[in-house]
Amino acid sequence: MEKKKYSSYAELDRDLEILKLEKQINYQKLVLSFQKTKESITPQKIVNGFVSSYTEYFSNSYVKILQSVLPYVIGWFINKKRGN
């Protein structure tokens, strides 16, 4: 980084003010990011994310689950009616 040469205090004050504003903007971005992260890590949102991921998985494989479970359920009903 090259050193800047100032010809007046007004230029220096202007650059210092710009740096101060950039610092405040970056600080507010950090605070906002922290708040969003804090909100996203609530127990309810963690559970909802966990449930939604499994819901997606099971909704996509619903037919496969039914095909594998249905014969056992039918067999159970048949045996129950027979008295076994």
C-alpha cells in the first residue's frame, strides 16, 4: 500500500471521516450477521430443519417404503384373522 501525501488538513480529515464511516458500516454488517446467525440457531429452527430434511427424504422414497412395508402389514392382518 502506497502512502498518500496530503496537502491540507481538510483532505486528511475527509479521508479519516470516510474511514470512520466505513468502520461503522462494517461493524453494523457484523452485528446484523451475528443477529441472523443467532436467530437461525434457535432450537425450533434446528428441529424444523432436521424434520424438513427427513420429510424431503421420505417423501421422495414414499413408494419404496410402502412397497417394503406393505407385505409385512398384509401378512400381519392375515395372521391376526387366522388367530395366530
